[in-house]
Amino acid sequence: MQHVKKRIPASMIDISRTPKMPFRSPRSLWGALSVFLGLILALQTPAQAQTSDLVDRTSLRVCADPANMPFSSKEQTGYENKLADLLGEKLGLPVTYTWFPQATGFVRRTLRLRKCDVIMGFAQGHELVQNSNHYFRSAYVLLHRFDSDLKGIQNLDDPRLEGKKIGVIAGTPPATVMAMNGLMKDAKPFQLVVDRRFVSPAEDIVSEIVEGSLDAGVLWGPIGGYYAKQSDAAITLVPLTQETKGPRMSYRITMGLRPLEPDWKHQLNDFIKENQADIDKILIDFGVPLLDENDQLIKR
């Protein structure tokens, strides 16, 4: 009677008690390595296919605030609307919007629910989104009338600001610096979170500087630059890049997308790299003070 060897199922083998196999040959080693790499690639393929499917390929779906000039508006008159138009043109896709106020829950109720695929402006390093490469740098700015006695001021610890009435958005980095410099006792704080359909603190600050009820104001550069440009009076903007204390004042701005979408991120990065001059022109036309990596103003 022929003796038949029984095969033991792999699940029943105690690896710790299995004797070491002798070295076979480079061919055997490369064969095992090829199988191992093949398994890794096989496991990765479905995940990669899944991440590409998260982005709509029939239109450029943008998450935006319907009343947040100069960034975006339902009438599509903001600079982020113009950037979206440029991106859609380069991708050969129509632009569509999911509108939601840019306050608590904005990312969760739009991008994370896959109602849209990109937020056109998001500060670099924010944990709520994956960032593209940055497409501009800007800083908070000090605004005052061109003919005021504040000409030449470069930072918020200049003694000439003492006793001045300065408009500032509460809770922003410059408000912290102003408090450290003892300027808040004479300041006029404006609310940070408002319904922009009815209230526009930045616009009010610039108007009060023009009227003379405020000596100066401090705003995020793109906002201050836009409303200063809209003003009838000559307004000076001073980027606050020379502060000696407190939180940083300059930030890189990116596009925000969902994590685990590498193909989409590469597309956005390629768009930024290939169209930087056109992007800069849109921003400068809106009065955005652009800074290079040495904190010098970019002029084109």
C-alpha cells in the first residue's frame, strides 16, 4: 500500500517551532520578493481607485461662502470665484458651487460630505483639510489715511500708536499683539463671527478711517487691501511683517481638499505652478498685498 503524505493546513503551522529553511538561491529570493511586492500592489490598487472616484470629473465643484467679499459671493464676483473660473477653464470643466457660510461646520457640511471637491482659499497647515501648495502669501496690515500723522509706521509697538483709536477684529492675531502693547484700552473691537449678508466689520473699519472716527485699523491683508481700494480716500496699507512679539502675522494660502486624494492634489499643484502669473494678476487686481518669501511686496 502506497504511503501518502498528508498536507498540514497553513493555519495550523506554528511558525515559532518551524525549523529555519536553508538559503536556496538568489532566484528563489527574488521570486519570493516579487510575490510579496505583487501582494502589496494588489492591496493598494482598490484604495487608489477609490480615492480617484471621490472627485467629480464632470464639473469643478467648489465649496464657497455666498456672502464673503472679497473672497466669494453668490454673484461670483470675488477673487476666489475668478480663480475657480481660471481653474475650470484649464481643466475644461464647468464650475458649480455648494454655498455655505464660512463659519463653524463649513468644511464638515460641504467638503467632508462630498458635496464639493475644493475650497479655493485655506490657510496652510490647517488640520481640517489637505492643503495644496500655497499660491500666495499675505499678512495682516495696518491701515491709515495717507495724510495722517502715522506715516512711516512699520509695526504695532511704534509709540505713535499710543492713545490712537484703532479698529481691530476681536480674536485675530493683531488683537493679541495690540493687547501686549497696551493699545486695546483705546481700540474699537469689531466682532469676528458675523453674518456677512447683513454686517461687514472690515468695510466699517475702512469707512470709519475715511470719516476720521478711527485713526487706524488692522485687517487681514486681502480684506484690507480690497476695501481700501474701493475707498474714495487715499489709504496707506502697511504689511505687519516686522512685529517683535506675539503671534505671526503672515500666512500662506492654499486650496483645501479632502485627505487621501493624491491625484487631485497633483492636478491642483500643477495648475498653481503653471498659472502663477495669472493667479497673481487676479489677486493684485483685487488689492491683495502679495508677499514673497522675504516679506517683500510683489508688484506686477
